[in-house]
Amino acid sequence: QVQLVESGGGLVQAGGSLRLSCAASGIIFSSNTMAWYRQAPGKQREFVARINTYVTNYADSVKGRFTISRDNAKNTGYLQMNSLKPEDTAVYYCAARWSGADRYDYWGQGTQVTVSS
């Protein structure tokens, strides 16, 4: 059974930083794809970043400010968020999919990030 557990959200002032973590069990991040999505109030869930063996991708809105990474020994993924803006306020979700799959079948419970102006 695959489980993803996020942590690290909170309240931060604009310009500040946060690091989100996603601890996984039942799936090995180093050989599959892990991603971060977010959903702001009244908006659809949107892609933030993803990482696998071959590529690292970012949404244009976070490029240069956010960094996705993983610790293979801990089977944990991270999202380092710098220069945060109020428009980054959202619930952030960790997602995972098996190598070669075309959709994310596994999602964490989400962690709230609030950026005050």
C-alpha cells in the first residue's frame, strides 16, 4: 500500500522560505516519479514541480524560486520554496506515479502554505 505524508507547511511572510517534505512508503521515489501540486481556494489543482531519474520540471510561476529534490536513502521528497509570494498560498500536495504510468495514482493529504503580504 502506497502512502505519502506531507509536512512543513505553515504561515510565512512574503519573501520568506519554507521547505515541504513528503515521506513515502510502498513506492520508491528514486525509480519512479514524484511531484508537487497545489490548490488555492476557488481554483483548480495545478502542477508545481516533478522529479524522476531523467527530468526535473517546474511550472513557470515557480521557476527560479522553488527547488524539488529527494533523499533516496530516506525515500523522501522535498520542495524548497524561496521568495514566497501571497499568490503561492495554497494547499500543497505530494503525488507519485509508477515509472511509465501516465497519471498520478497516489496523493498525500496536503499541507497548507499561507503567505502573508
